Amino acid sequence: MCLAIPGQIVEIADDRHVAKVEVSGVRRQVNVALLDDELAPGDWVLIHVGFAMSRISAEQAEEQMRLLRMLGEDAEAMAELEGYGFGEDADGRGAGARKADA
Amino acid sequence: MTSEPVTAPNPGRPPAEEADPRRRVRFRDPQIEMAHGAGGKASRRLVEGLFVPLFGGALLDPLGDVAHLEVDGARLALTADSFVVRPLVFPGGSIGELAVHGTVNDLAVGGAEPLALLVTFVLEAGTPGEVVEAEARALAAAAERAGVAVVGGDTKVVEHGKAEGMYVTTAGIGRLDPRLSLSPRSVRPGDRVLVSGPLGDHGITVLLARGDVDLESDLESDTRSVYPLVDRLAEAVGPAVRWMRDPTRGGAATALNELARDAGLGIVLAEEAVPVRPPVRGACELLGLDPLHIACEGQFLAVVAPEAADEALAALRAAPGGGEAALVGEVRESPRGTVLAAASYGGSRVVDMLVGDPLPRIC
Amino acid sequence: MRYVDEFRDPHLIRQAAAEVRRKADPERHYRFMEVCGGHTHSIYRFALEELLPENIELVHGPGCPVCVLPMGRTDDGLALAGRPEVILAAFGDVMRVPGTHGSPLEHKARGADVRMVYSPLDALKLAEREPDRHVVFFAIGFETTAPSTALTLIQAKARGVENFSVYSNHVTIIPAIRAILDSPGMRLDAFIGPGHVSTVIGCRPYAFVAEDYGKPLVVSGFEPLDLLQSIVMLLDQLAEERAEIENQYGRVVPWEGNPAALRAMAEVFELRPYFEWRGLGFISQSALKLRPEYAAWDAEERFDTPGVRVTDPKAAQCGEVLKGVLKPPQCKLFGRECTPERPVGALMVSSEGACAAYYNYVHRRSEAEAAAAARA
């Protein structure tokens, strides 16, 4: 149900239903008939059982990475504050119970 | 559809091996499956549960690929291996080369200098003469490069429809290297695990060459003799080498699980340190396979004492063909009999022995 | 690997995990269900539970299409393989699933012509290469995979390939989620929503989870950072007392889904009135059958199958594990009569199955550690 991998289009066949897609140096013919949009070599698609299911949005991926990087910044800022020794967080919430180290 | 449901038969008795990794296994399987040849648990049941008890326990404990014999003061090593690869020819090699390298490598990682081979062919009637000639040439060339003499053998022909072209078996003899003394029992917590190069090239190459999964790549089999690298390792840090194995069927995971079980210790791999070429990784991600379960035919794993680890790595890296060697893990006291792979962000997972052949998945 | 490695960045994973620990309210015990078996697999493969605080519990859901298939359906497929003219083509996931008389691999070892394929198109190509045989494709999967089967059938019809048919075991995810929510005694706070199914159906179909049941659901990707970010989003929703459907996997999942995929499915498939799911019982309108226009390519129309209902052995608790009521090691057969080598139920076979994931990635270690502790 779930195993789908990002691959990059290297070539599109004349009938526009089949493309050659590359994943980390491995290439496969993939049916792209499920994607209505105009595809071009260089585009990235999600591949599942020999079909392209979705186009991968570089903008969304970059936006997501930006948000993920920011997660850390907040946490680092918090750690700095905690380092000043104010005691508990302003809203009284701690860091959540921690699992014992394995 | 009938209205009365049937209940599936109650499960039978559990396999004896699960509770204690070191307990003797038993072979009670009603029929032979492909899994019995895959190098994982089923193979172990067949070999250790059926063959070992019948053929002579003492000589085979702990079970390695190579037998040691002392004959009038000469310390010899003996091994045999059979080759049933499909297709016969694949990028980077063919069955003829595998037949030489497989046995030469068993001798090398068994601590012996390979000297001579016996080769048996089982040929299928109808196989084109030029196919047989090509393999004979490939085998002869590989033997010459590896510095071993082919001193004899046998040939049989079976009817069309059997042997899929040809099966080859090689038996090899070597001289035990006095610089090396290998045993899982000499492995200690703190010892380091080395690999000679990237994992999985051979297995993925052959899988792709079969054409079932319709993937193309520039990958080639890694088939080669590892003796020159073993030789360098022995010269640099000989007494510090505890154990070696070539990760063929079942991959590095199976070889290391066998070590963990035989030594009664745990092994932790650093997931990111294990070298894997990008196309192997790509194929594994696409098919849902783990590179640690994929066969190599030209690499080996070694466990060395910690104080010798850096020198061992340097010696391999400086040798031709050893440039991608890496330190990939460490032996620990626990969890006993278990191999773990740890990610650098802190999580770790158990790496189990292979169950059956690696099957691509879609889920 | 692009679009994969960035989402496995160890530094960012540590940061995201710290954020989860920061946001989890120590006064609460959270139960989040990940519906999709692929998420279960990721959670174990990347050891994500080790990064979570103890008060966040991940409950494994029934989104593993191999796991929910009752044994009788596997038997029916294997009965087809028993016919001399038939080649049964199936995904690798199916090959070790236990039927009453053994798995497809075991049947193959006894002479049945069972072949593994990576794509339904490969099964169709096989039929074109073997005109004297009949290829039956054993189709499984949720809506992620059904469009691919549909396109393959459309091609088969267009090309007039007569020696090809599909044995459809496609199931749909929404009824399964609803069945979980309606399960008496089920206590869940929120859902980590299916990732790849959503590329086809979009995010709208999950609206009922928030609107009717008041639970948050975040559609999630499969890499460690995706799952951690999804958990952060769920924690935020719960802290703010919101219940919404959110899409964390926006780089791949379009809110409206994939219209071409939905069209292909609608052309080829219709909903069965009901279908039996292991663990969840009979659910109406939850599985796909070929439409009458495609009857010539429907294996169940072309062939008679025994159609015997087979229930799991009484001792097996597959159903409860599928619903998240029991954790794998709590099943009486786990690790004893039921192991990946000798599976009793499909949850121990499928690499997405909760039992297989737990067994392969966790159990061996905790057993070894317990044994070590006992000896100490």
C-alpha cells in the first residue's frame, strides 16, 4: 500500500504515457498516465508499482525543510532561556516525561 | 460463499531455536523450499539440524565454511561450494568466475592461502557449446588471476530441462596462514567490525539481470578474489584479527548474526557507516529490500581487536581494491546473539538473519 | 537520494524529537494511531518510538492490505494457481502469506506456477508473452494501488488481451478508519493519516474523523522527519483543542487527490456490498470488484473458486492486534508458534504487519536483554 519512492524523469516516450525514471542511479520504465500535467525530463515523481502517482513539489519540500529547521531554532532559544535558570517554563509545562536511555 | 466458516488448522509446535540462540536446531521441515538455500534460518535448520549431527559434530563446531585438517604436520584448509546462479552471465562476471572466487574467498576468510581447486560441472543437454566454452575460459582466467591451480574435477550431463544450463561445484584446498588464528570464540566486547567495501553489488546486479523487476543500472557484480586484501590485513595486524566471513547468501546481516550467536555476544552497526553504492541503495529502496541482506561475492567482513582497528583499516584502504573499506561497528556484551543497527540520531533497530529469499515488496 | 535523505537528517531528527518532548503535556497520555502499515514499518525501521516521550503511545492500525485479507481469500487465489493453465502473478508481499495449505511460495515449491511481479503491468506483459496460458493477477492494496490495477485492466481491454484476469482484493481505507472509530472500547486521541493512499483520494475524505468524531488527523509522509513533524502537528491541535484534517505531506499529497487515478478506478471498479476484513469483520462498501463491463477480466467471473470462509485459529489474536487493542507481544502465539519463519497470520508475514515489524526490529533485542538480565 505504501512503498513509493521519489524518482526523476530522464526521458518521456512519444505516447507520453511512459517515462524513464531514475532513482539513485537505477532506471525503470514508469507509466505516467495517472498524471494529467505536462511532465518534462528533470521533474520528480512518486513511483509505486511501476506507476507515477504524484508530482513532487520542490516548493513544498523546501517550505517543509524551512519549517523543520525552524523547529530547532525555537528549541535552542528555549534552551538558552532555561540556561539562565529561571526555573520552570513560563506556562508551567515541562519537557514531557523522558524515556530512560536504552 | 458457504455460510459455515472453516477454522484454519491450529499452529504446530514452535521451532526449537527461538528461545536460546545457541540451542541446537532441528530439521523437521516436510519439504525442501527455496528458503533452505537462501543462507538464512531455513538453511541453518537444514545444515545444523540435519547434516551436522549426521556427518560428525566435533569437526564442525563452531561451523565455519572451511574445515581445518592437520596432515603430517601440514595445516590445511578444505572447503566446497556450489554455484547455481541465474542468469549464467551478468554484468561484471559469470558463473565461471563465481565458481573460482567463491571458493578462493572461503579459504581466504577461513585463514588459508588458496592453492588448488577441483571443479565439477553438471551440464544440461542442449546447452550451446559456446556457452560452456565461455564459462570454462572465464573459470580458467579467474583461477590464473587468483593464483590457484585447477587440478581436477568431473563432468556430468543431465537431460534438457534440468540444471538450467549448468551447475558448477568447486572444492578448494589451501594452506593455513600462520599469521592468522580465527575463531568466533576469540571475539571480545570492544572488538571492531570492518568491511572491505560496498555491500550488495552482486546480489542486486543478478536480481536486475534476471529481468523480473525491469530495473536498469550500471551496476556490476563485485566478484573477485579477496585473498590479496586478506593477505594485506594479515601482514599488518595478523594476530589482532579474530574472525572473518564473506557475506554471500543472506548478506552481511546473516554472517554477523551467525557470529553474534556463535560468540554469544552482541554487535552494533553504525547504520550510516556501512558503505553501499547509490544504485544498490536505490534498487533496495524501490523494492523494499535491506542492503544488509544482499549477497556480495567480492567483499569480506573482519572483526579485529580495537587497538588494531585503525591500522587494519589503513592497510585495506592502501591496498588495490580496498579503497572503500570501512569500520562499520563494534562488538558488545549485549544484547547477546543479536545484531543492532544504530542511527546517528539515537534510534536502533534489530537486524535479523534473512528469512527466505529477499522478496521485493510494494507495501 | 533526493527527497529522501533530507527527511532523514540526523540533526533535524534530534531537533524534531526534542520539540515533541517539549510539546507533550506530561499530564496527558496520548494514543495516536498510525493507520497505514507503511508508517508502522517506518516507525520500527527508524526506531522512532525510542525518540518519543513515554506518554506518547503509537497504536498500530489496520492499514496493511495483506494483513487484513482473510485466509479464505488467499486460498481462493491459490486454488486458481492449482489449475494447470493458470500462472498466478502476485506482488512479493503476498508470496509468504499463509493459506490453509501453505503460502504461495510453498505452493510454488510443490509445482504451482506462481510468479512474483513488481507491477500489474508486468503481469499483463506476461500474459501477452504466454498466449497458451492464463495469467491471473492477485491484486491487493488500498487506493494507492487500485488505480494501477485499473489502468492495467483498461490496457488489457483496449489491447484485447483475453488470457489475463484480475483477482481483486483491493480494499478502501475510509471504512476501516470508521470501523476503528466505532470499535467499542477504542480510545484514541488522534490519527497519523495514510500518506500514499491520500495521493489518490486526497484529504477531504477524512473530514468525518474531525467533524463527526472530533479527532485530529494529520496526513503524513514516511520519513522520520515527516512522522515527527506530524506528531508535533497533532500535539499542537490537541493543545489548542482543535480537531482538523491537516496535510503534512504536501510535497506529494494534493488536497484534492489525483483525478486521473479516481477516474480510472471509477471506470473499472465498483464497491462490493460487503467484504470480510480480518479483525474488523464484515464491512459494507469497503472493497472493490470489477464492473460488469470488465467481467471478462474478472478472475472470479472467469473461474469458480471454493469461496470457503476460513477463520484464524482460535489462539491467534490477529484481529485484536489489527485494531490496536493488543500489542503484538501480547498475542499468545507471538514469538512461539507464530514467527516470521512460521507465520500463523499475515501480520507476521507482511513487512508492514505490526507483528513482523515488532518481531524483526524489537523483540529479538528485548528477549536477549531479558535473558541477560535474568543471568545477571
